[in-house]
Amino acid sequence: MVVTERDDTATLVRMMWQVLFRYGWIAWIWRTLILLAGVGGGTLLVHSVLKGSWGLFATSMPVLLPAVFFGLVVAVRIDRGSDGVIRVVTLSFWRRRIVATRIGRPKFREHAQTDYGSLHAPRLWVPVKGGPPIFIDLLGDIPDKGRFGKVFGRSPSWR
């Protein structure tokens, strides 16, 4: 896909973006849960301020903080520009532009431990120097695993 953008000097630049990752429809379920947590936790927070209640404030934080954190770090779409910049869209619609040199060594986990045993849930935590990490659910769509592996420094044979 060719996208026209403006750079710092206000001249038009033609840039080719390659899709590395798409989360798919499941992102809307997570976005709905984040919205519900924001409404519920925000309501508790407002009531805690109005009533001056530290108990309500303490109750609102475990609801709000994870919703905000995961809304900012869970990747819904990742594209790579022809100039090497990585563009990430998160659950909260935050658009990040990350220079490839700022991407750290990812941590890959294939299984999640639950009360009922091990669950197949491949995921990648990618640290970013100077910013929050990127969380990638590897059950999403990865059109070109080789290119994805080169960008994030992992073998393309995850699944």
C-alpha cells in the first residue's frame, strides 16, 4: 500500500508500508472490555473524589490501571515503512511510530499457566527504548512471517 504523508519540511513523501501484523476481530472484544473497565473504574473514581473516599479510590485503581496499560501496549496492527520506521496501532487507537533501532530483544512465551493447566497462547513482549513495550498476540494474522521475524529478531517458525 502506498501512503502519502507530510514530513517535517511539509513536502509530500511517497512511502510504501508493509503489513507485518493484524490482530483481527478479537481486538474489538478487548476494546469493549477496556471501555467497560473505563466506564466502571471511571465512575468509581469520580465518586471517590466527590465523596472523598480513599476506599473507592483504591477500588477504582485495579480496574482502571490494567485497562489503560493494556490499551496502550497491545498491538492491533503493525506496519513497516520503506524508511525502516515501525508504525503500531494499539487497542486504544494510539498510533506509535518507532524507529527500528529502538526495538529491544523480544521475549517469546508460547504457553500461559492457568488453574486448569497450560494454555497455548503464543505472545511476544517487545521492549522499546524510551517508551512502553509492544505486546503482540501471535495468534493474530502475520502475512509474512519471514519479514516479521527480521524486524523483531525472532525465527519465523513460531506456530
